[in-house]
Amino acid sequence: MKALATLMIATSGLVLATAASAAEPKAADALIKANGCTACHTVDKKVVGPAFKEVAAKYRGQKDAEANLIKKVKAGGKGVWGDIPMPPNAQVKDQDIKTIVQWILSLK
């Protein structure tokens, strides 16, 4: 009986973890749209700024990529992707920026 209870608890945790992972892209997508990121970016095509997949490819494997991109999104910047500056996003909550950046870096 104890083994069955342990198995049920472990299975429940796996189901919840899978559901949470599936929700992350939806949460990031909602944040991207709500904060106007789509005015300059798409997932796979350059618009004004680089495609999110280009960003992911450029920073893949860099251990400090997440922290650097969070700072860049918050403060804005110019020169990495061309002469058109990215405006600062100081009004966006830090946790929301982190969610967006983590999702971008997960793209292949």
C-alpha cells in the first residue's frame, strides 16, 4: 500500500510538471503580446529587431546569456543587431522579462 501511495504521488508530480512546462510558452506569448514586443520582433523573421530564434542562436551556450538579455531588455540598447535601438522596457516587471527571456533562449 505504501508503494502504491508513493507511485501515485510521483505520478501526480510528473503530470503537474508537464502541465507547467506546457503553460510556459503560452505565458511567454501572452507577455510578449501584452508588452508590445511583437511590434519589432517575431519568432522566426527579422522585423525591426532580430527574430527571437536569431537571439536564441546567438546566445546559445553562453552561461550568462539569461542575465545579460534580462538587463538588455530592461535597459534597451543599440549596436548588437544594427543601428536601430531597442527602447528600454523599464515598465515591464522583472519576472515577466525573465519569463520572456527564458522562453526565447529555449527556442531552436
